[in-house]
Amino acid sequence: MTREDYLNKLGQLEGSIRTNVQEYNTAYGEKRYEDAIKLTASIEKDISEYNSIAQMLCFDECANSDDPMITAVLKLDFPAIGVRDTLEGDGEIKNLVREVVDDKRKKIDLLKLDKYVRDRGGKGIGHDTNWKYMAERLNLLFAMDCAVEIGKGEEFIKEMSECYAVKEASREIDFGVKNPKAGTPISNTGLLKAVKAVVTAMVGEEYGAKVLTHDVRFLKMVSAKKSKKALALQCANHRYMREYLMEVCNRVITGSVYDVEYKRVKGK
């Protein structure tokens, strides 16, 4: 199939999704729940196919560019489709209404893009094909540093370095930065060195040299989040870390700045 054929297929799928969503709302409103369940299955199937084609078209554009990694980093995401259920109506009795969400964006999965390029005879993406292992090793460094920052002991840090789920090739990566020890986190200089190495492997030395301490602080802040468990943090999985690194590469290339979002007082 040509690119035009795939674009036509996207149009057909979107039309099918919109029609089935309308029929779902009618069926649900008339309490024909079995019909609504069947329509939901059909909607989900079409959404999955739509987003799969949209991802393939994005990957194809990246793969056919001069530098697939940089193209992906500049794009960050691709258009996708989905549905959203809301409750509408006044009073205690509300109706469930489903609507099509056609302004969704899905983040590019760099590991999947790397495989896509390799499967088509390419050498993969990135200026150093070890970038994916380096990204995992960096994630481990941030995880251990996070543990040190909240007071975990030497035994825990050692166990973490040996048992954290990374590929063996990732564990062997050496940034020239020693693992943190209890009470002694990695210096900002050491983390900056590691982040520069990963960014260089991803998009080249020209941009790796432009990595700033702000990039390190951003990665450090997003590398862990509050766990559901009390008094615990959850370290970022490797897919998320690759996404965060992609954003850092984007900032370095475009010269953009970081932002902070918060809830504002109304009227100000």
C-alpha cells in the first residue's frame, strides 16, 4: 500500500469510529447494553488499527529522513484518535455520553522506531547505536541517586545496582561516574557528564555539548514519582526515561526552555 492508501484507510477508520460512537450512544441510552458492548469492541478495534497505521506513517517519515533520531526528537509525537466517556445531565440522574477525541497525540517510542529502521535493513537510529543501553544505565544512576537522597543505606544501594532490571549491556556502560554511596549522592557535575554522553549518543556531539544543568535537574525531578505505597517513590521505567531524554534532546536542538504548570487562582 502507498502512503496515500494508508491515509485513505485512516479516513475510513475515523468514519467507522464516529458512526459506531453515535450508535453506541443510542444503544446505551435505550438500555441495549449487549449492543453497546459489541459496539465498544468494534470501536476499540478500529482505534487500535488507526493508531497503529498513524505510528507506522510517522516511523516511515522518520526512517526516510537524513537522521531518523533527530527527526523523531523534533516531532516528539504523532496524531492519534480515541474516545472519552462523560456523564451529562442535570440532577442526580445523568447519562453516559461517548465522544470521539481526534486531537490526541501519542509519544514516539524510540525503541520501536529503532526496531522499525533495523527491520528495514538500516543500522538503527542514533549517532551511537548503544544509546538505548546508555539510557537504561542513566536511569539506573538516577534511581540509585534518588535512593541516596531519601536516606537509603549502603546495602540497599548495592542491591539496587545489582538487581535493577536493565539489560546486561546497559549495566556494563561506564560514564566515568561512580555509583553513589549512602549519604553521598552523585555530584551535579557527574550527572551532567552522564547526561551529555547519552544525548551525544542520541543526536550527536554538537548537541551533547549544549546540555545544561537545567536538563540534569529536569531529568532528576521526573525520574521518580510518589508511589501508591506510603513513604515510597516509584522510579521511572525505561520507556518513560527514553521519552524524557527525547524531550531533553528536543530542548537542546530547538533552544526551548522548561516550564512549570500549576493551578492558578481564578481571575489572576
